[in-house]
Amino acid sequence: DVKVTQSSRYLVKRTGEKVFLECVQDMDHENMFWYRQDPGLGLRLIYFSYDVKMKEKGDIPEGYSVSREKKERFSLILESASTNQTSMYLCASSLSTHYEQYFGPGTRLTVT
Amino acid sequence: AQTVTQSQPEMSVQEAETVTLSCTYDTSESNYYLFWYKQPPSRQMILVIRQEAYKQQNATENRFSVNFQKAAKSFSLKISDSQLGDTAMYFCAFMIPPLSNFGNEKLTFGTGTRLTIIP
């Protein structure tokens, strides 16, 4: 079974802090994704990576950056957390051309 | 830009009944994929069913089936013999496959339907 894990289920940070959200997958997938899930808005893509050190902006990249130094790990970085970044963050991975995305359990981030 | 609309924010149905969740989408592309994902309370999102736009036959997976109407841009999910474990948020999603093997396989999601199965 594909396993996608995220470093924290719940996280509370203060405004202005630098926040790292980590995601690890164990199935050698090329593609990894970071989504943000908000009530009434569904899931929105923040960033996407299709290979090590490769990244592309999604629909809402402002205020976020990413890092993919190893194939299995994809990190989401909030350089200076703000209250409007309070949300559920979901990581996903997929095998290229197979299209099915496998999701992690999510990190519920609260910025106070 | 592609959009996905789920017009039913919440639904509830008695156990063992059949329920249909609606989804419409808007695109000018002819080649695309459609998905239904399920997110149970406090659990990970999983794929329920997928449909390739070039296939006329509706996809089925056990108790789950879709009604894919390409001309109407409609993609509804039918759950037969509903069970308590079907209680979840259901998201409809759309994807245009990239032209190369390594490209953006981005999913565009609807806003979700919260389905509750009543015992």
C-alpha cells in the first residue's frame, strides 16, 4: 500500500514564525503536491513537483515556498506565517501518467 | 480555466438506500479525467472512482457507479445500498493530462458534499 505521511496532525504557530510542513511518500512516486483545504472552497493546489528539485506554482502559491531535495520528501514552507494561512494542509503523491493521487492525513495549522 | 461545481453542500440518507451526488464541470478540452474522492471524518482522502472522458461506458466500483454525461458536462456519483462507513465528504475532481510524461497532473476540485448515512 502507498503510504503518504505528514510530520504533524496539528500545529499551532504564531504570526511571523517560519513554518515547515513535511511530507514523505514511500512508493517512489515522481509527483508530489501540496493542497490547502478550506470549508466551502474545496482543495486548492499550492505547489506541485514532478521531480527532485523541480517545482511549479499552483493556484495559490503566494506566501508559500517548497523544497524537494529527495524524491520521497516534499516540504512546504511558510516564510512568515499569517493568520489567513490557518487551514488544513494536505500532501499527495502520484506515479506519472497513472493520475491517481494518494493523500496524507493532513496537517491542521493554526496561526495565532 | 476549468471549474468543478458541486451544488449539494450536505446530504443525508438512510442506511441501505441509494444516493446520488451531483457534479458538473466546465472545460473546452476533449481529453480529460474525472474522479470522485472520499474523505471520511479524521481520515485520509481516498479515490473512489475515476472516469476517462474518451470512454463512453460509465465506471463502476462495487456499490459505486457514475453517470457520465459528456455533452452535459455532468459527472454524478451513485452509491447503492449505502453503509454507515460511507459517511464522509465527497469531492469531485477534474484533470487534464499533461502533454508529456512529466508535467502538471493538477487536480481541480469541487467544494465537496458532506454525506451522512443515518442508521
